[in-house]
Amino acid sequence: MDLKLFLLCVICMVCASNEYELAGSFVEHIDDDDCRCMVYEFYCQQPDVVDVDNYNMDARQFCRQRKIEPLGPKGRLAILRTLEIDEKVRQFITDNGLDDSECIPKHGFWIGLSDRVHEDEYVWSDGVSLCPTDYRNYAPDEPNNDQNLHGAGQDCTQLWYRFGHGGKWDDEYCNQRPKGIVCEVPDPFCHSETAY
């Protein structure tokens, strides 16, 4: 076997085996009349790998691979558009001890909000902009687009579990530090009333 082909196969197997371990999940009814649900999945921190160019993009791609059924709709990084769902997500993290350094040594979970395309224009992972009147739950003095570690600044959003912030939103460098991941995966048939 050609050495290049062999190395490519090894790299593909390593990438394919880079599955994150599900730390917990819960199901939220979206529409009681139509029986549609969203499954919120929680994954502890990504591996701290030197050659990862963008931890947030890796998390986005991982969530896009998540499905309830083989041909079902794809997941995405979680959208916390309302106080109710933001509180449920943060409460689940706290109730299940996912906010400790054993799960998230770098103190945060990626969610699907960023201003990577245009500075200060935050957009959710479904393409909908965060308008000035929309719900938001930033920590004090955030977002601040800190540029100390990277000239491009902080363009991705995390639930921040440091300095007593309890999961409030914080803009973070997309490519500097691995984080935990919160995915949301549509379940068109509400397969479960409880977490799986």
C-alpha cells in the first residue's frame, strides 16, 4: 500500500473516532399541537489539540452531524433565543454537575451565536440575527471583543462558567481554547419525554 494512502487512511480513522461523549440531554417540546421537539445535547470539553485551527468551527461541524433518525434533520449549536430555554439549558448544566472543571476545564460551552462575519452583528446558527430588542444574557461588560490573544478578537459565544458568571453569555476566541458543546437536534416525532 502506498505510504500516502496509508497515512490518509490513518488520519481518516482518527478523525472518525473523534466522537465526543454525550454527557447528558433533555427534550423540549417546541409545538404541542404538532408534536415537534428539540433535543438539547451536552458534551464535555473538546480535546485540547495543538493543530485544531478553530475549536468553534469543529463544534459547529460536530453538531451538524447529529440526527435523531438517519434521514432526519441535522442538529446545530444551540440557539438560546428565549429566557425559558436559556434557563433550562443552564439549569441542566448545573443540576448535572457539568459546570465543574472535570467537564469543562476551560470554563465554557459553545452555543450557536457569533459575530464572525461582521463585528457586533451577532447571528444565531440558524442564520437569524440577534436584534437589539431580542433576549440576551451577557455577563457584565460582555461582549467586549477582547483582542489580547488574537488580533481578530472574540467572535464566538460561550456559556461562561468562570468568576461566578453561572453560564451567562460571553464572547470568546473561536480558535484559542476548546470548550464544551451544547447541540440542539430536531426530533420531528418527539421520540422521548425524558433525556436519553
